[in-house]
Amino acid sequence: MSESEDEVVDPMAAALANLPPMRVRQVDLPEKMFTKMQLIVVEALQSKKLEKDAAQEIKRKIDTEPDFNQLPGKGPWQCVVGKSFSGSITLEAYHLAF
């Protein structure tokens, strides 16, 4: 490669390289969906000050993303952001990350 040519950088690889450390307890998502979810979460957490606002932003983006809504007739995604919460959920296989 000559010096005059610009190096081609994959934007997804560049975004993934800049992700902060995350502690993920369980993932039941395909790798492509998990990667997109990580990018959405990081962007929301960096742009919003309150956890409830970040949760709303994450939910809005995931509910409108075609890759996250592959199952026809299924309801919208649930999103919880915070350090102290409890809950009980029912889920479809390959549609969970926490």
C-alpha cells in the first residue's frame, strides 16, 4: 500500500475497539445482535445523564431496529438500566442480554 492511499477502516470494528469495559452476566442473543446492542447501550449511556433516560433511549432504538424485531407478533423489548432492581421476565430463546 502506498503512503498516498488512505487506510480503509471498518466503522463497526472501530466502534467496537472503543467500547468501555462491560460486565455481561448472560447473553442469549446471536453475536450480530449482541454487538449492535452493545453499541446502542454505550451511546445511550454516554448521551444521557439519568438512567431512566438512557433506558428509554435504548428501548426506543431496539424497538425500531429491524434486526431486533424478527419474530412477528411479538411485543416490544423491555429495558432496565440501573444498579439496584429486581424483576421476573418471560423470554423467547435467543432474545436476552443482561
